[in-house]
Amino acid sequence: MLKQEDVLHVAKLSRLALTEKEVEKFSKQLAAVFDLFGKIDEADLKDIKETSQVTGLKNVLRDDETKQYADLTQCTTEELLANAPQKEGTNIVVPRVIEK
């Protein structure tokens, strides 16, 4: 089991306030996770090639497409708002980021 100081240090780094009961619980859980890492360290991987992509997938995102306008004043409001995910009238709705 991990020392209480180690769990409290991880909690501080994570900005978590833990009770004594939680410290005891998480020390057991973290110790179990570290034991699993120990098992991985024991595996003989010297002949295994490193991989970073195992599915063979390539970039699944669509390419960005631009539409050129000679002058934005020639666009209609509907054309300008066509790509907005949420609209309310002629306004683009965005999530609130500042509290009232």
C-alpha cells in the first residue's frame, strides 16, 4: 500500500481535497495500479516494434474548404450564418464563458 503522504501529494497535484477515508481507499487503488505497471515492466518487449497507430486509419476529419468572395458585402446574411452550429435570428449562439 502507498504511503499516505504519496496519496496526499497526488491529490494536491490534482487539486483534490480528500478525507481520511478517501486517502485510505485511494492508497489501495493507486497501489494496485502501480502493481500493474510493474507487471508491464517485467514483460520482455525488446523484439517488439513500437507502434503509434494500430488500426491503420488515416485522418478521418474532412478537409477544410474555403469559399472565396470578391467582397463580403456581396454575401447575404444567410450565407454568412450557414456554418454556424446554433443561430438565433441573425445572431450566432455560443456557450457562456463568463459568469454573470
